[in-house]
Amino acid sequence: MALHITGDTAADDLLTNNPLALLVGMLLDQQVPMETAFAGPLKIEQRTGAADAAAIAGMDPEQFLEAFKETPAVHRFPGSMAARVQTLCQTLVDDWGGDAAALWTSGDPDGSEVLKRLKKLPGFGEQKAKIFLALLGKQYGFTGAGWREAAGDYGVDGSFRSVADIVSPESLTKVREHKKAMKVAAARSNATEER
């Protein structure tokens, strides 16, 4: 099973083979294109040499921030996102022995338990946790009972709502179209409410 999210083979290989990279990519997936967010972990690894939670958490915050700021920047908000990545990694060290995959493998959890675990992570609200759970179930081999139900609409088979559904350039286009339609609908709803 190989992920095809970024269009960059090296970045996608890291996401496929390093659960922490996938989790960090999801954390970075806000206010930047999905491909940029999920390419971030490779940039972090290339610039810092760190690819595990303990190494990232233990880095000097100023040096880590400088790695985030290098051109092209890891994220459009390097200061806040560099701090969030280090906080996430420290949480993984403290609560999961530094093993990101333990979130969905430790104790053979079901979908609702993984969702609870994800929502406890810094930077993971309800929606982000559900999208990541759907990504685990649809593309990362997670088979815990009830994962589709726990992921809500993001778990629906054959939908094109999020990064969980991107398996090709065509599916990326469909996800983008869905997101665009959702923004238009939200804007219309807000305009109606203001009248």
C-alpha cells in the first residue's frame, strides 16, 4: 500500500513508511494546499535530519523554526506550526513512547477509541481527527471495528471529501471540487444569515 497525496514520490514514500510523517502532514493541513502540508514532513527531515518524535521534540525550538522558514517554507505560518509540530511530537513521546502508530495499534483499538486518541492530540479537533481516521481506514490498513462510523461523512466509501480519498490526480481534482463547493455553500449560508 503506497500513498499518493503530494505528487512527489519521495514525500509520498515518507508518508507511506513513517506514521509520524503522516500525522505531521495532517497537522500541517490547514491554510495551505494539501500537497504542501503533506510534503512538509519530508522538508523537515531533509532540513533537520530528524524523522522521529523524540528527535523533533528535543530540537532547539529556534533551530527548528529556522528549518521551517527555509525556502520553500514548510508552512505559510512557520512560527506557530513549527511550535505545534514540536508540541505534537512531545505529546507522542510522553503518552505513546514516541510511536505515532501506537495511536491506532496499541491495544487493538476500535474506530471510536482511535478517534478519541486523535482528538486528545494538540492541533487535532473533531474534523481533523475524523479525516485522519478515514485516511487510516481507507489507505493505511487500519481495520478497527466501526472506523467508518467514527469517521462520519469522511468514512463514506466512494466519497471525495478529504485527503483520505486522494489516490490519484483524478481523485485529487474531485476532492478539490468538493471543497470548493463546500466553501461556496458556506458563503451562501453566511450571506443568507446576515440578511
